[in-house]
Amino acid sequence: LVKSGEIPTIGFCGGHQLIGLMYDAPCDAIRKLNPGEPDLAEWAPGWFKEVGYLPVQIVQADPIFAGLGETPVFFESHYWEIKELPAQFDLLASTENVRVQCIRHKEHLIYGTQFHPEVNDAAHRDGLALLRNFFTIAGVRKA
């Protein structure tokens, strides 16, 4: 259903990775922690993680980032990543540690984000803005 492109789709974190896997992109842990490097969470001990509200670098302009500037801040909570960009997708955003942070299919309305735009608070509203942008792109209107 996702690959058909018939339904606008956006996958977050594990959903982003599943989209990558559907298009034959390898996914795996980011990397092992270096000696003396702090472990940022109790889950997946010994593995490097991106955790918390972190800036994401826009590498290609896209309507999903409308109004967000060049380095929006999104909530991150993961230790896995898409290792190689699927050929059918454009890379839209990266961080220093995870290159494939946001992708868009070249022909269908399919997006993936490694970050969690669904998590936001009063001080961190970029995720909410990104979701609004996606729904606008998808043609979803308020009732």
C-alpha cells in the first residue's frame, strides 16, 4: 500500500526505517559508543543514541519545512538509522551523526523522518509545524 503511492504517507523513526527497508535500504545501529563516551539512555546499552530536542540541518528545500528555517529542532530518540539513501528518495535533512534524517520519494507523496515530529511542547513547536505542512501537502483540510 505504501509503495503504491496512492495514499500520502509519512513514517517516523521506526516507520521511517521501515520505508527504507521497503526500498532495499540497509538499516542498523548508528554505532557502538566510543570508550568513555556517555550513554544517553538506559535502553540499548553500549550503543550511540540521538536523544532529546536536537537541531536538524535542512540539506534540500521542501514544502514540508515551510516556515521552519535552516535548522529546525525536533525530538530524537533512536539508536538505529537508514544506512544508505534509497535510490527512489531525495535526502532532505541530516544531523552530524545521522545523515538520513528526512527523506521524500521522488515520485510519490511518501516521507520519512528519523526524528519524532509528533513529540513537541511549548518550547519546541517545529514538529507540530512539520506535521501541519505534511497535512497541507497531502490536501487534508480542517473540518
